[in-house]
Amino acid sequence: MLRKYVLHIRLLACAIAGAAYVADAQDVKAPASSPSQQGTRPSADGTGERGQSPQLQHRNRRYQLHSADVLELNFPFTPEFNQTVTVQPDGYITLRGVDSIRVEGQTLPELNDSLRAVYGKILHDPVINVELKDFEKPFFIVGGEVGHPGKFDLRGETTATEAVAIAGGLRDSAKHSQVVLFHRVPDGWVQVKKLNMKKMLKDANLNEDAYLQPGDFLYVPKNTMSKIGRFIPTSSLGLYANPGVL
């Protein structure tokens, strides 16, 4: 009788442990896919692949390499590979002793990883120091119904409303409830975001304000604009850069 009772207790303990294990397994969620895994390239209908779309604003982003940027590569333990390279118009750099690689759009840490990978084919665990010697200064453009339309240096964090102020403020003829922010995304597309500056300033609430990124174009229209898709081809930007055609 005692042995039968002990066996009962053991079976009950196993059942409880198994139930707890199943409950814990159900609570564990699969890790979310990274943006690069999800894919964010816009499709022709204005949405991203798999229903995703690229984020318009990224604060404190690392500098991404552009054409004509000049880089100094130092190899502390193999100085014969020290070199200064320039990012070519096609986005590639020509390297000493190895094949050319495409670096446009990469940050410096990403470039360092790429260089270590390519030089790892001929060097053992290469140490490479990368220094950005010359680069295109970040800028933004403001056009349309502002006091002084033009191209301005992007120095530090700048919002769309601040950019308008830098460009001389809104003219009386401005349609400031439909200010448009254009941001280039890969594959020849431009992401479009409308900003209601009239409401933001009237309510003294800048939560909907947007931080600019290098190369962004802010357009203040004169009249009510027709419907604009969330994404447009890069070639269409000229229509908004020239107010005379609207």
C-alpha cells in the first residue's frame, strides 16, 4: 500500500512539471524579424514588401557613405596595405591587393566589417582603422512658399518646423496645412509625408513634427495639393522643386 501511494505521488509530480513546461513554452514568443529581414523596399502601389514600409525618421543615425567620400585605411600590423580611397560614382572603392567592394550606404563600422572580411582572405585576422577624411556635408532643401528657399547645412537635429524657420518662415500665401516632406529611399523611390504645420503651431503641439535626414526636401505649397501617394519615383521630385508647374 505504501509503495502504491509513493508511486501515485511521483506520477502527480511529473504531471505538474509537464504542465508547467508546456505553459512556459507557450509564453515564449519567437524573436521579431529585423527590418532587414522584413524588407522595406516600396512597391509600385506605394506599400513596402510584405506589408512593411521604411521608417521616415531615424534620429541620431550614423553617417552613411556617399559618392566622392574620401577614406583613409590604416593597417597597423601590415602597413604595406595603408591606402587612401575615394568612393566612386558607382558606390565602389578600389582596394590594394583585393577586389573592389561596394560601400555606398554603409556606416563606418559596417565598412570596417566589410574590409576585414575581404582582407581576411589574404591576411590573418586583419586589424584595420578607417578614418573619414572628406565627405559631403549633410544638407536639406526647402522650397515653395518660404521667405528664402534654398539648400541649407543640416547641423544637428533639425525638425521640419525649424527648417521652415531657417528658410525665412512661411509666406502669407503658404498652404501650411499641407507641407510635404520628401525623403529618398532605395531603388529610385521617394517617401512622402504630409505635415499639418498649421495645426501643430495653432495647438502648440509638435509631437507630429518630423526630424530631417540628410538630403531631405521640404516643400511648402501655395495652393491645395492634389492627392500624393506615400511613395513616388525620384524623377517626380522635379515637379515639386519647381513651383511654377503646380
